[in-house]
Amino acid sequence: MPAFSRLVRFLAKDGRVYYGDAILPRGVTDISKTKKARILRGDIFGKHEVTDQVADIRLLLAPLALEDVKTVRCLGLNYEKHAKESNLPIPKYPVLFYKPVTSLAGPTDPIPVHQMAQDGAGLDYECELVAVIGKRCADVPESEALNYVLGYAVGNDVSHREWQIQRGGGQWSLGKGFDGWAPFGPGIVSSELIKDPQALKISTRLNGKTVQESNTGDMIFNIKQTIAFLSRGTTLLPGDVIFTGTPSGVIMGKEQKIWLKDGDVVDVELEGVGTCTNKIEFARDTAKL
């Protein structure tokens, strides 16, 4: 684990969906730039091989099919500067919440905003490093934690602050769990390529303007600590997806809060992985159709 370098799931020009190993031009690390991939055969979490068969990519999809995902775990307040901008104390333990599997989406999918989420203010972005578990594990010591990581992606933990904090009574999963509110990708970079997940630049652009810019070294609980903590008394399974928190710069932390609106384009980027570009799309009121 793993045999691939940059795992992608894609719709090929032949109309079929494949898992593959992205082929990138020399010197390029952003998986969103890939046009071709070597098709992967076998179990992505077990025995598999990267074949010599090359397919042309029509569209990059979410790097894991929903049937290959077990849970979507998320950390809140996991960057020191983000905790400070939120006027909250540095947590003593990782702050854990869950998103439904249906919140996952692809690296170029629109972010659908349901009528319920159009009511009230507070639509916000959150760029995050995403770690994917590749092997079953429990009670893992920090020293061995990275051995169970399949690889890393970048994601956007889309949030509606009013539903998250006020209307939901502090139920974070409610304000963050709408369909399509966890786009991630553009692929999964092998843990063999990313040896140190705590030394990566991470950022968000809103309509082309940089609004978040940080480094994963600012995490309060690093990937080793997170996996060790989450696996205490709880078995982690292949296909568990972990969003590891966002750095400072979210709209909620700004003095002048101009929330996301219909038509906005959000890019989240992680060094060595690439970029997800997603457009905000407000749904029409289907009840009136």
C-alpha cells in the first residue's frame, strides 16, 4: 500500500469510469492539470496494480466512489490562528464532527445550496488537508500512525455559520452536512510521495483573490496525533476520510463579513496535491415549479 503515485477517479473519453494513476507533465504537481491516467486494476485499498493501459480523461470525479467511503470525519478548530480568529480557546483535545457521505463531491462539481441553506446568513469556505485511511487500525501509536494513510487530498468544508452555531444548537454536522458540501480531490497523493504532511502550503481563492494562505505546520493536532486519537477504542477502516481542519482567513473570522453568494467560485489548493475549483449554485425553490 499503495502502488499508485497520484490516485484519480475519472470519466474517460470512452464513457467509462476508472480509477487510475494520474500522468502529469514534468515539473507539474497539480493533479487538476492531468489529461491522461494509467488505469488501475484491483482493490485500491488492497492488492492492485497500475497497468500500462492509458486512458484520456474527460472529467475528474471525487477521488473515491461513495461505495468505497466508510465515514467522513472532520476536525474543528485545528489551526492555532483559526481558533484565535474565532475567539475560542485552543482545544485540549481534537474537536470531532461528522459529515454524511453524500456531502462528498468532485474537484470541479458545483456546490449546491439548498433552499434551507439560503435562509439566513453565513455561507463560508474552509480549505483543508484531507487524509484517507488505507488500512484497518485501532489504538494506533503516533509513531506508526502515518503507516495507515493511503494518501492526501485537499477539500473544502463548506459551512453555513448560522445553521452550524445558532439555529442548530451547536450541531456542526447540520450546518456543514448538506449534499455536495465537501468537495475534495483533485486526486489522492500517495503517502509515499508526501512524507511530511505538516510542511505543506494550503490556501483558498475566492473569485481569484487569495483569502486563506497558511501552512499545515500551524495545525494544533497534526496528522499523527489525529489518527492516534481517533483510533483510540474506535477502529478506523480503509476508506475513512478525515478532513483535518482549516487555517485562518474564513469569512466568519473577518470584521466585514461578505458571505458566499450564488455564482462565486472557490479554489482550494494544497501544495503537492493540486486544486479543487467549485462554483456556488443556489437551488431554485422546487416547491414553486
